[in-house]
Amino acid sequence: MKDKYSQAKREQYGRRLAAHLCDQHFATQPAATLDGPAVLRFTPIRQVNLFVVQQLLAQWTGEMARLRSPYFDFEDADVRQALTQFMNVLSRRIKVARAAFEPLLARAISDTLGLAADPAQAFEQKLLGNQPSPTVAQLRDSLRYIDIDKALFQEFIDSLATDSPLEREQVLSRFRLYQEANYKRHQPMEKLVEEFGKLLPLTEAELRESEPAATLTPVDAPAPVVQAPVAAPELAAAPAPEPEPAPAKVMAPPVFDPVPVAEPVQVAPAASVAAPRRPLAEATAPSGVPLHAKLKAEHTTTPLSETLRPERSNAMLAEKAPKVESLREAISINQRFSFINELFNGENMEYHAAIQHLDTLPDPDTAKRYVSEDLAGKYGWVRKEEHVNKLLKLIDRKFA
């Protein structure tokens, strides 16, 4: 029903294109670094930029998680508040050099091609991640990083309609059935290849598994057939029967691990817990000096960023959240990225202009009218209640 594409070839193209784009960007200034806004507009293919951001956030989450220690109370409200402020400040100070950025970019390119090549695998890697019992809320959170076929993934997630943890394999099975029923609605590989081809020549044939054996990697290529030399001239007249060609090995796609945001949305690095089949889990790029290098902290299975989110309804800090002087400073990195991507259609400058204007308004009623009437009407915030409510709660904190 559909072509088989080689993951190894996607990765190979990702490395080539990443090197090509980095050569262009860093040619005149090899020591230059990228900040959040620069990462989000590095390529004309938005999905690639989002996947770079996702990797950075995963690295950042992992670094923050390592700050935990058995010797201190990280659940104390003051500690959590201080860490939240620290994380917000750090997230607005992205500084990525070429050596760290290029591998992230290569993987993001390969993952983007993977969305069109195998949506089910992309769903498992990019939305489910390493969660054994995912929730709908977690799936929606991961959906922030999807641009290609986003509506299709969104409809599937909406169909789950439950607040209870889900069984991973059951969700995967349901998605595969959903994908088969809606296969024609996926963005075709042909269209995506055309977009990439404008940056560095690429054809669908170069990505297919069915390419000649000469294009396979050394590990997967069938061993060449060596013909025994003819011992004597008289035997040359009677050539030995040709050996039957060895059947070509089916290339087993290597397990691929799929990780701010502009000063609008700046992000700091993060890493997932590695698992044999969870491509998101393996880190592929060096990042800056780990925070834990100084603190010698313990690793924890629960990302600290999850416990620090102000929007969690069951968080003690949310209940005791103090008054804030500025919305810009109060909005966490995860909230900021959600607001930009979900409420402002990915437009960083429009998000910042709106938040800056909200910070100048004199009272909560005026601010809420601006949100519910002006902004909601301008951007068509239909089915965006979750994000709008978070913004309104922040306004309440500002004017508390």
C-alpha cells in the first residue's frame, strides 16, 4: 500500500543536509552561536526547527532533573519557586555552537522525513516517547512539536477522551488502525522531499529500501560474490555455471532516537531516559557543561520540569503562588512555548507584543477583556480553552 523507506538513508541525508546548512550559516563566523529565535527560524521547514527545539527541551529537562538530591527538600514551596524562576531565566539564555547544534539538526531532519515515511513510528517516538502509561494530557503536550499532519494526530488524541493513564501498546494498536483508515490524509513523502530538495537535492528513490545493494551501508550490504580464477586456459571454454545471486538482506532500520525557545521561546537542553526501542531516549549531541557536573546530583525518574509547572492543578506552589510583577517573567518556558505555538500560531513577535501589552494594562478586568475579546477574536481561539485559562490565571496572579 505504501513505499518502504530506509531509516539509515534518512539519517544519512540528515547528516549531509545539516552539514550543508551549517556550512552556509557558520562559514563567515565559525565561533558564532545560536539563540532561541535563531533556532526556530534556522530552516524554512518549520517541522525541522520544532524537532530541534524538542531535543533541546529534553536535554534541558534532564539537566534540571539531575539537580535533585537526597540531602535537600526539593518539594518545599520556596525551593520550587526559586527553581522555577531559575529555569525561566536560563531558558531565555540559549547559546548553541555549531558542534552541539549540527547533530541535533541532523536528527531533526531525519525525524521530519520519518513523519511522512512512517507515521506510526513517529507517533510512538515523538508523542508517546518513553511513557509506559501515557495520558491524553501528555500526548497533547508532545503535540506542540508536531507541524506536519498535526490535525490528524490531534483528531486521534481527541478521540481517546479520557483522563486515565492509557496502556501503551493498546494506544499504538489503535493509532495503527486509525492511520490505515486515514492514510490518504497524510502529507505525501513526495511533497516533503520536494521541500528538502530545495535545500539539498533529494529524490524519493534515494530514500527507498528497494534501492540497489550498492547504496546499502557496509553492515547491511550482501557480501560480494567472488568468482574463482580459471586455473588453465583449456578450462576457459567451459565456464562454470553462474552462482545464484545471494538474496539481498532486508535492511533493519536502526533504532533512531528522536529534543528554547525564542526569547520569545527560548529553551534549554533536555534528555529522555534511554530505552532500546525509544529513539527519543538516546542523546545524539553534546550540550554545554552539565549542571550536575558541579552539583553531583542524583538522577531521578521524574523530570523536575513536570513538578515545577505552575499550571499543575495539584501543585502546592500553584495554590500559594505569590503575586508577580510581570507576566513575561512569570510565564515558564513550557507555558511560553505552548502559548506561542497554540495561541499565536508560532509567531514569536506577536506573542511578545501581546504579553508586553498585557503587562501595561491597569487592572485584571481590562486585561481579561483584551484576552477574551481582542486576542481571541484575532487568532480564532476555538478549542483553546486550556491554554487561554492558563493565561487568565497568570493575569489573576499579576493583579492579586
